[in-house]
Amino acid sequence: MNSGSGPRLHDLDWTLLAIVGAISMMGLLEIYSSTHASAMAGMQWKQLVWIGIGLAGMLLLSFVDYHSLLDQAPLLYLAGIIGLLVVLVLGYSRLGAKRWILLGGQTLQVSELMKLIIIIVLARYFAEVRTDRLTVADLAKVTLLTLVPVGLILKQPDLGTAMVLVPVAVLGAFLAGIEWKHFAVLLVAVALLVPVAWNMRHHLKPYQQKRIETFLHPEENPRGAGYQILQSEIAVGSGGIWGKGFGKGSQNQLGFVPVRYSDFILASLAEEQGFVGVCIVLLLYLGLIFRLVDNAQKAKDRAGMYVIMGVTAILGFHVLVNASMVIGYMPVTGIPLPLMSYGGSSTAFVFLALGLVMSVRLRRFVN
């Protein structure tokens, strides 16, 4: 379209950026509402700084040709694995988990970078498969590439982030042409492993055992392990259709909703903006997913399509799990709500992932 010219700013997906801006703004408002009357007041400004940093990173990455990143996929994968090993040996511990590296007084969560790396690595692998159907050997390689970082992240332990890597491989396999008989075998294997995993639950960390037991029977310990999910459900239910109004949610303002500015920010929103407010947010996320899929369909090559669909898989999984967790349909896993939940590493990841999407989009207009 811009024959012979390089990528230009007006070729960015401004509709996608408008949706991202709307979600981010709602997140900032709810972070303010959740923290302004507490010792955590001012967190919305820190989040705004991370959004600004994320936007800058997105723009920089969008002008990097994604093919050059795909060419470096093996080195990136090796660097990511080494980074995860460094975390296990020298990482900074907090609340019983060793997930961060201290750099210049700031903490870096390497597993968030690993999400970007696994998108690039699997996109390259799937793009290089030249047959219409994945072979058993192909599936074995994809499984190995995914399970190595998953295993290292589980050792931190960080079940939520480890889970997030899996949809990239699953969606990629479907798009690349997994045979139904192989998919059926995988389903049977998972079904057989469920009781085995349940019997091995005593090998998990104590807090992980509590999360599973709480998910099944939260009412049995309403002031202990079941507190989080019960308070979240109370907040969601008390919001009704229209909500109690901005800054007027009792569960939110009095601090009953746990981690109300991050993991359970959707519960805070539901109490203050009601069912209508939640629907608006979920529609924005649906619009985000549709725009990502549209960009994937228009990608210049298979590799670009796999890159964007990898981003789509992770963001969609985040929204699905977080929303389900807030209403008690999934265990508490610490998976944040993209662009709304407070957090530097998670916010940076989303914008860098969108930078990959924009890189693919901008290459459409370059010969």
C-alpha cells in the first residue's frame, strides 16, 4: 500500500489502540477508587507511569521487523531459560515465592518476558511446518518447547503464569493442523491425569493445596482460605445491575475485597458499576480480541499470523481465567486482568505483546 516506503505511524491499528486506552482508563479509575482512602493511595499514578513506559516500548517494538525476532528465536529461548534458572538460584523472594530478579532497585519478573519469547519461538516453529497436518514428532517438539519453561516457572512457584504459556501451544497446534485423533488422545491423557494429579496434591505448597480445597468448598473456611473468593462473590452480587456508584462500594472501600486493585479489580468494578459496567468492560475485551484476530487474518505471512494469534491466546486466557476466578468458577491463581490490574511487569508485557502485533501489521504495508 505504501510501496517501497517503511512503516509509518498512521498505519498503526488506531481502533485497537482506542480500545486499549479505554480499558486502561477504566483500570486507572478503579485502582484510584480502590486505594485512595487507604495507605496505598496514589497507586494509580504508578500505574500510569507503567502505561506510559509500555506505550513507548510498544511503539519501539512495532518498528522492529518481527522477522528479525523470529530469526533470533533460538537465542531468545536460551536466554529465557537461563533467566528462569537464575531466578531459581538468585531470585528475590516475596510471600514464599521466588519469581523476581532485583535490577537497580527494581524487580523484574522473568516469566513475563518468557511469555513474549514463547510466542516468538512457537510462531517460528509452526510457520516452518510445511505440511497440512502436524505429525506426532511435531507435537512432541512443541510440547517439549512449552513444558521446559512451564516446569521452571512452576518451581518458583507460579502456577498462573505457567498455565498462560499452554494456550499459545494449543491454539498454534489447532491452526497448524492437529489431527483429531491426536487431539482425542491428548484429551484422554488429560482426563486420566486428573485423578493422578489430585492424589499428588499433597506434594504441592500448603497455600496451593488451600487454593484447590477453597475453590471446591470456600464456605467451609469463610475467615481463612475461603475469605478471598467469598468476599469477591459478595462484592459482585451486591453491585446489582447498575452498581453502587464510583467510590461507593462498601466491600471495596472498606477493604474487604482482597487485592482489590489487582487480581480482584473486576470484583471492585462489579460492586461499584454493576452488571452493566462489567458488560462494558467485557465487550471492550471482546473488541480487543476481534481486532487482534482481524490483524492476524491480514498478516503478510504465516509467521505473522502465528505471532498475533499467540498474543490473542494469552490475553484471551488472562481475561477468561480472571473473570472466572472472581465469581468462583476457577481457583485463585493470581492471573491479572490485562490493562486493568495494577502491576508493572504484567502491564509492560501486554504493551510489548501489542508491539509485536503492530510490527506484523506495519509489515503489511512494506514491500
